[in-house]
Amino acid sequence: MSIFRRMSTIFKAKANSALDKAEDPRETLDYSYQKQLELLQKVRRGVADVATSRKRVELQASQLQSQSAKLQEQAQKALSMGREDLAREALTRKSGLQGQIDDLTTQHAQLQGEEEKLTLASQRLQAKVESFRTRKETIKATYTAAEAQTRINEAFSGISEEMSDVGLAVQRAEDKTQQMQARAGAIDELLASGALDDASGTVKDNISLELDRMSSGSDVENELAAMKAQLSGGSSAPKELAGEGQQPAQQPAQQPVQQPAAEPARPQDGDVR
């Protein structure tokens, strides 16, 4: 196979594939229906043309019949007047017209037969077109429903173009999230082990953290013991604890004793009141 034939084959295959993707069965059915309507219109036009020709032949035959009848009257009149020669001439012309009338009659019969055939063909074609139109609408409705169902199923399954893009975006987001979580966990482990230094100085190694937990636990135990001692001692707490841990409560300051007010001096005898 030559290179040009291979190129032609590849081009035809590519073009056929592109046409298959671009072809819409509904548009194809509508185009076929339109062509059938055009064909039906042509057949009807042909029937009209044949009917017109038949009518024209009928008119011509009628005119010839009128002329033949007129020549017949002229021949009879000439013969009655003793003009046999004129009668013979009229009959000769009538004979020529009769031949034309016979031809027109034959043509009329042929045209009438063609008209009947075309009329029958037009009726059959019209019935076929109507049937095709009904089937076309049914196929279009079925195709539309199947197309909608296919899109819905593709959307549910995630294989449609739009949903695949959304799925890829979600997958990328999940991958980045997992990557960041893994990175954060790895950095925490490295900081906890001391492999990395914390620039803020807030992260301690395992030993320091354990010592801090032990010290915090000891402080909690001491405070808890002190609270228990306060609750259990109350007013009868040992004096040693009161002397060691607490200062004695200060006595309230004594208020100065108020002296009674001096009574007014009684008047003596002889004093003027």
C-alpha cells in the first residue's frame, strides 16, 4: 500500500469518526422527513401536471368534435343543394379531424392512466410519510429520554466529563490535606525527639517533659494533702500546726472606756436659783 493510499484511509477514518461524534440522530431524522415531504410535494405537482395535460387534451378533443359536427352539417347541406363536390370536401376534412380526435382520445386515456397511478403513488407516499413522521417523533423521544438517563447515570457514577473534573478536584484536595497532615505529624515527632530545634524555644525534649509532669504531679499531691489536713483539723487542729503553719489571730483592739458624764451640781441652800 502506497503512502498516499494510507494517508487517504487514515483521513477517511478520522473524518468518519468525527462525523459519528457530531451526528445527532434527531437532526438526521428531521432531515430525512424534510426530504420525504419534498418528494411528496414533487409527486403531487406531477399529478397536477398530468391532470392539466389530460384536461387540455379533453378541450382539444371537444373542439375537434365540434368542428367535425360542423363539417357533417355542411356536407349534408351541400348535398341537399346538389353540390356533391362540396359535400365530398367537407367529409374529407371531417375524416382528417376524426383521426386527430382518435389520437387525442388515445392520449387522454394514457394521461388518465398516468394520473391514476401518480394519485395512488401520492396517497401511498403520503401514508408512508405520515408513518415515518410518527416513528420519527417516537425515536426522537426515546433517544432524548435515553440521553437524559445516560447523563444522569454518568453523573451518579462519576464518569461524566463534568463530574470527573469535580472528582479530580476533590481527590487533589484530599491528597494535599493528607500530605499536610503527614508533614505536620512528622515535624511534631522531629521536634519532640530533638532532631529539630524550635525557634520559639517552647518545645522540650522527652526528658524535660517527663520531669515537668513529675514536678506538676508532686505539687498537686502536696496541695491535696494540705487541703485534707485543713478539712480534718478544723478547730481542734494541733497547736504545732497552728504555731508552725499559721500566725495566731490578732486580738481586736480594746475600745477606750467611756467615763460617765458628770452630774450637774445641785444648788446649795442660799443659792439663787
